[in-house]
Amino acid sequence: MISHLRLKAFGKINLALDVLGRKPDGYHEVRMIMQTVGLHDRIDLYRTAEPGIRLETNLFYLPSNEQNLAYRAAALLFDEFGIEEGLSIRLRKFIPVSAGMAGGSTDAASVLYGVNRMFGLGLTTSQLMERGVKLGADIPYCIMRGTALSEGIGEKLTRLPSMPQCQVLIAKPGISVSTKTVYEMLDARTLRPEDHPDIDGMVEAIRKRDLYEVAGRFGNVLELVTAGRYPVIGQIEELMKEHGAINAMMSGSGPTVFGLFSNPSSARKAYEALRYGEGIDLAKQVYLTNFYNMNQGAAGRLR
Ligand code: ATP
């Protein structure tokens, strides 16, 4: 019997993000290139004799009830399978919150995986994904991990070859951006054909495993909205490029910016510039990480 599970819930960045339109039900149809990064939250699951689900987090401003996606993920399986024992969830957040890195979704994905294992529910990965999408469009991808093309509302996933390894510098400015508002502002705009990133071209570049071509094809249609409103996003991108980033772009609906570096010492210098140097006022949270690939052996498995 499993009484304790320790899990890592990895964040994602978007190497490309296109929005095709808004569906009558309000969801947006997207085409996105998703990439898991090493930056992760830590989740401990403890089986308890006392029934019910409890959650504690290290961030006072995050909900610890059913408003928290990690809690909701556990509750979904507890209700469906009539689990009568209890579960205590300890969540330590490191992925920036409301940042375009799918932090809540990846926590939910890990809890679905963990509860399935801990209570021997016998669900397959695709059965976990079917349940995950009910809680959030990015959750199936967070269960899958790696490099993937995400279509539909985010639930149609195609695995892509792993990217060549490089340094990924992540910087979140001290502003909060509501995903809902960003999409509403996008709906109000008329997009020109050249505003849309070439997702098929990006897929080809990834299949060639050409890091420079991938970086050259970065594009995020939501950046028109978020970076237009917050110049700090462009300023962080510029700083990263001045310090040798192959390219830099906003992830998801923002405001997090990431830059790819093939030279570790340039990445370190850019990190230091944002942490302690001329960029100190641009970003509130800065992390140096790398791609999390599925070909990393045991480390690539969900755990
Ligand atoms: P996405 O990239 O999917 O748009 P995001 O990075 O913009 O996600 P999250 O950090 O996942 O945003 O969460 C944003 C909101 O969800 C916050 O308002 C937060 O209170 C709520 N939330 C609920 N559960 C969690 C969780 N486990 N971690 C982070 N935020 C959570």
C-alpha cells in the first residue's frame, strides 16, 4: 500500500502559440507548440485515515480549498471512485503563478497521476487525460509532457521529437495578467495574416531538431495584446537578446518571458543581469532551467 508519494509538477513554455478563433461555447481554438521545462512545483501526497481531502501550500494567497486545481483533481477521482480514505496534499509552488506557464494545470495533472497510483484506480494515461480536460484545457498536455503540438482547445495532442538541449532563462515581470482578459482583447482585434505564427513551419523545424530554426520561428499571437500593454515584456526580451539569447518570447498569455541560450555562460550572465544587474527592475522572478525531455530515461516519466 502506498502511503506517501513525492511528485514533481513541471511547468511549460510555448515555443509558438496561435489562436484560430472563438467557438460558440466561448472556448478558443488554438494551435500551440508546448515544451516542458525543468522548473517544477513539488507535491507530496499522504494517505490519511481521516476521510476527505486537505491541501496546504507555501503561498498564502493561493486557495487551499476546491478553488485550487490540485484539490479539484483529487476531488474528481475521489467522487468518481467513492474513495473513503483521506488524502493530504502538500503543495510547494516554484512555478510563477498566473504567468502563462500552466502552473495550476501541471499541479492538477500530477495529482491525477498520484491519486490513480496511490489508490490503485487502474486508469490509463489517456483515461487520466479524459478526466483532466474537464478541469482545464492544458491538463492533458501536462500529463503527457515533453514537446507536443496542441490543437482544438488544447486537448488534441501530437507528440513531437525532443528538442536539442539548451539553457532556458525564464523571467516574470511583477505584473499580473488575466488569461481571460488577454483572450477578450484578442477577440476585439482584427488580425492580419502575418500576425499568425507559422505553426506547420515550426513543427518541421522541430522534426529537423534545428534549435536555431526553431528559435527563429518563435511567434505568439497573444503577445500582440500583452506586450502591447506592458512594454516591460519587450524590454526583458531585448535584454536577453543583448546577452546572447538565440531568441526570446512571451509564454502563453504572459507575462513570463523566456529566452533560449546555446552558450551556458551567456545564459548565466543574462540571469545575473536580471537578478542583480541592469535588469533588476524588470523582472520579479528569474530562473535558469532547461528543456525537460521525454528521452531522459526514468526522469522523463511522470512522477
Ligand atoms: P496558464 O498558462 O494555463 O494560463 P497560468 O500560469 O497563467 O496558467 P496558473 O498559475 O495556473 O496560471 O493559475 C492562475 C490562477 O489559478 C490563479 O488565480 C490561482 O489563484 C489559481 N490557482 C488554482 N490552483 C492553483 C495552483 N495549484 N497553482 C497556481 N494557481 C492556482
